[in-house]
Amino acid sequence: MPTESDATQEARRYLEVCNACRYCEGYCAVFPAMTLRREFSTGDMQHLANLCHGCKGCYHSCQYAPPHAFGINLPSSFATIRNESYEQYAWPPALGNVFKRNGTVVSLVAALGIALALILTAVIQDPGVLYGAHAGPGAFYQVIPWWLMVVLAGGSLGFSVLALTVGAVRYWRGTGSKPGPVIAPAADATVDILTLRNLGGGGHGCNDTDEGFATHRRWSHQALMYGFLLCFASTSVATVYDHWLALEAPYAFLSLPVQLGTWGGALMLLGVIGLTWVKIVTDPVPVAKHLAGGEFALLALLFLVAATGLLLLGIRHTGAMGVLLAIHLGLVLSLFVTLPYSKMVHGLYRGLALYRSAQEKRTMKASSSD
């Protein structure tokens, strides 16, 4: 059973007031889901917390927010509950403690990933190969052998996929999700994910700095999300080129893998810069400040992955390519390893929360029409 926490108890008290008020019912997916409940189990609280996108609209519109005696601050409490759910459902369970010192761990893993890639490359390769200029098909593999890339990147990604899958199953069961319609809710949730509709704060944007609305966070989040997906698509297409079409990297600038990676990397940089700026200028009251270190560390790692990837494209025919390739591979390795134990996992849990919310709405609608 999910473990009760102070943040959960606090948020439950808030929701009892919110359920009577219902002023914010049209702001996001949280409040319609809240109205379907009269009592809130710990699993329900975790579901609602992961359904929350942190737009802060409810905080700035609430007549019971601080300095009122009720002191309602749902965005801050929900952020803490989300992080607790990441820790609770992580797999292997022992690694859930990583979320307690997330910023330090992400930074340390990034440093170790770079060091590992550089050391292995230096041990395997002659300095003349490592620092020499290489061009043409297979140039990357002349510096870092194909088998080493597969072992490092493939092994770390495979472990992350397994950990994320087990964590998702544990989350789905632990939050008390029930069977329901499948296809229509999946379509509804997919639209919400792709458009980030719930970062609209009732239609006008988020309240990041004050009660004024802005769309900076929504557009920055979309840039980062789609940039990451384009980079993943680039890697997938390059795999097809290499294994099925016998075309070895590096590829021409106008080739599909390079174009996908270039635009993806550029969007990731824009997204990271935008989200970092929003976090710096945001109102500190409706946020969980103790989580900021891990969030900034992850943004820095994503920035370095995108920046080194784009820089590698520019210098891939020079003698600096070998070292930069090892650094980029080490950063990618670090990102894969930390995926299940950083805020990146919020995309998976939030997607499941949106799916469950869509199921509940469809079930309620069907019951009402009977």
C-alpha cells in the first residue's frame, strides 16, 4: 500500500476545501477528477498529484491561499507528493532513495559517464587514432568501436526501459487504477500529452511569476519534449540505416538522421533555456524549493547532451572529433542511466495519470447516459 506522508495529509485537507469550493474546476484535469471523489485515499492523492502540471493557476486564484488561515497551496504539496511517488515506485526499490539527493546523483552520474567513456576510449585506441581526423563511412567506429557503443548505450537504455516499465506497473497498481475503456481514453490522453493542454491554466497559460498568465513554460516544455523525440527518432533511423541498409555513420548533413538530430538538438536547447529561465524567475511560494537542485541538474544534463551532439556535427571531420564523441557518448550514457531516477520519469507517470483520468471521465459519461 502507498505510504502516507505529511504532504499527502496536507494536500488531502486542501482538497476537502477545494471539493466544497470548486472555483478552479475548469483550470486543468485535476479538479474534474477531484469532483469524482468524496474521500481521497493515498493512491488517489498520488494520482491527482501526477495529474497536476504545476501551472499554479489554482494557487493565484484561490481565496484560501496564504496568508489566509487555510493556507491552501496545492502546487507545492503536489510537487512533493509526485517526487515521493517516483521514489516509492522506482525499480529496483533500493534505487528509489536516489530521489532524495537527485541533483547530486545526476551530476555525479554525468561525470562518471564522461569519465568512463573517455577512459575506455583511451585504453582501447592508440592516441594517433583518438586525436586524428577521420572522414567517410565508419569514421565514428574508427574512434569508438561499434561493439563498445552498443554495450554502453544499448545496455544502459535497455536497463532504463526495464526499470521504467516495472515502475509504471507498480505505479498503476499502487494508485488503485481500475479496469475501464481502453482505446478512447488512450486517444484522449495522447492528445493531452502532445498538446500539453493542462499547461494552459484554464486557457490563458501558467502563472509562473504572479497572477498574470504566460505561455513560456508550455512552449518551452513542448520544445524540449519534441526535440527529445526528434533526437530519439534520429537514433532510430540511423539504426535502420546501419543495420538494414548497410549505411555507416557519419551521414551527410541533408540525410534524414542528421536533419532529425539537428532540429531535435536545437529544440532541446531552446526548451532547456526556456524552462531554466522560468524556474529562475518563478514565484517561489507555490513550488517545492527542495526539489530545485535535481531539476536544474537534469536540465543541465539535457543541455549538454544536445549541445555536444550539435557541436559534434560541426567538428566531426577534425581531430577534435574523437574526444568530443567520447564525451557525448558518456553524457548520453548518463542520461539513459538516470532516466528512471530523475524528473524525466514524470512524463511516464503523468501520461498514466492522464490516461486514468480519461478512463474515469468516459466511464462517468457512459454511466450518466444509461
